[in-house]
Amino acid sequence: MFHQRGWLQALVRTYGYEPFVLTSAAPGEPLKDGLLLCRVSSWMTGTRLVSLPFSDHCEPLLNESNEAPAFANWLCEQCRERQWSYVEIRPLGVSQGTVSCLQPRGSYWFHELDLSPSLEQLFGRMHYNSFRRKIRRAERERLSYETGRSLQLLDEFYRLLCMTRRRHQLIPQPRAWFENLVACMGDKLQISLARKNGTGVAAMITLRHGSCVVYKYGCSDARFHNLGGMPFLFWKLVEESKLSRAERIDLGRSDLDNEGLVVFKDRLGSQKKQLTYYRYTNPEAAIPLMPWSSHRFRRLSLVLPDSLLSAAGRLFYRHMG
């Protein structure tokens, strides 16, 4: 999904990043391989190459496993010569032994739901209290379900996103990011919303590429958690994905120590594996500033009014990629 032109266009429009593909093909030859990266230039966090910003993973498209060291060594040399802060790749399948000068930077859990079982089997594999009981509660409560890409749906999604990010002591992504995703991804993107008596209680954004559906963003109003809005939306996602003949749902990454999120995705019936990012850090580059990682900065998200919270997202997110 994250190799798609629409995803790259949204990154360019929102944050001004510069995407490019590193390939071994000679000029004029058809592309036979490629490593997709974005150059991120920031006065706060330095200049670096990332594959790719705000993407949970981005697999190098290489033909042979022995190609990886040549690509990695070239990137590390350029990082030193051009005084970039670092180079980082986020592959699903590259092991430490194949990336040469790139060293493990951090690991996560990657979650994926196999859709090959029947709907009955998929429902039965969900945790009873966390999903099945709550889905039935949502149905009894007559939550309504709406999908699309309208401005009204985007408004509801972003309102719920700001509430959720504040609850987790995080600043929200800029609204322009989601506007550009809707514009650039077209029918590959879907906003789903659950309402109770006309009030939005939970929402998610999903992406589609080939046989894979990607769950990218989810948010909810904590006052209505007892209604089962998010489990309801996940079940609708499973039903629709099966109907459209998708083979799997990419549920993204979780921090290894985020036990709540890991357990939630496990109870959905997904499988997980370790996802490791690799980085070469230029020892001569200045140490980047990252104020958003401090406890004091995170506390600001609890006290800032909505307008300033959204403004903080516009200010800082382009430096985070």
C-alpha cells in the first residue's frame, strides 16, 4: 500500500517531503528493482532519508537478497558525504544479516488478520468479552454504520481523532494530511463511522491495495465505549473485506510495551510477528531535537484547547517523519 503514488502524493502535499526510488537499473532501462525513500528536511530534526515517513512498513523491492548490502552501503556513504542525520528503512522481511551498515533501530509487533476462514470461523475466533459480546451490544443499541469519503465523514473522523489523541496525550496529525489522503487515494480509501442517535461514537480509515486491506487510523469517543463502537466497526471491516474477496487485513504495528493495543489486536484473532526498523546514524551529524517525546510536551495535549492542539499538529508533524 505504501508504495502507491497516492500515498506519496499525500506526503508531498502535506509535509513537502521529496520521494525518490533508488534502483540498479541503468538510465533508459525498465525498472527491475527499487528502494523507495523520502528525503525529510527539517531545521529541528535534520535532513534524513526514510522509507517511508508515517508508513508502518515499506518493503525494499529487490530481486535477490544479496542486492540489499549494495543498496544499503550506497545509502550509508551518501549519508556521510551529504551530512544527513540518518538513513532508515522499515522492511517487513529483511533480517539484520542482509542490511550491512544498517543496524536495528527499534522493533514492534506487526499484526495481520488472515481472511481465508469463513465469517463464522472469524467471528468465533474473536475474544468473547472484547469483541463478540460488544458487537452484539452494538447491534442491540442499533448503532448506524456509514462509509464513504465525504467532507461530513471526514469532519466526524477528525473530531473523534482529536479526542482520542488527547486521551493518549498525543497531538493529532494535521487535518490537511487526511484531506490529502482522501484526495490522492481516491476509492482506495474508506472512512467508516458508527453513530448512536446521530452522534459519531467511533470511526476508522482503511486503505485497499490488491488483496490486502490496511487498517490505518481508528478513533472513538470514550463516553460511548460501552456501546461497542470500535469492535462493531472492526466486524464490519471483516465482513466487507470478505465480501470484496480480500485475503488479509493489515492491522499495522504496535509498540512492544503497549500491552493494551497488542492484546486488543490479538483478541481480534490476528497473528503477529516482529517488525524491525534499520538505521544508519551519521556520527558527525548534530543530534536532532525531538521535543514531542518529552513528558512535559505530552502533558500539553491535555490542556491545550482544540484549536491550538490542531495547530500543534500542523507545526510539529512535518518534523516527525
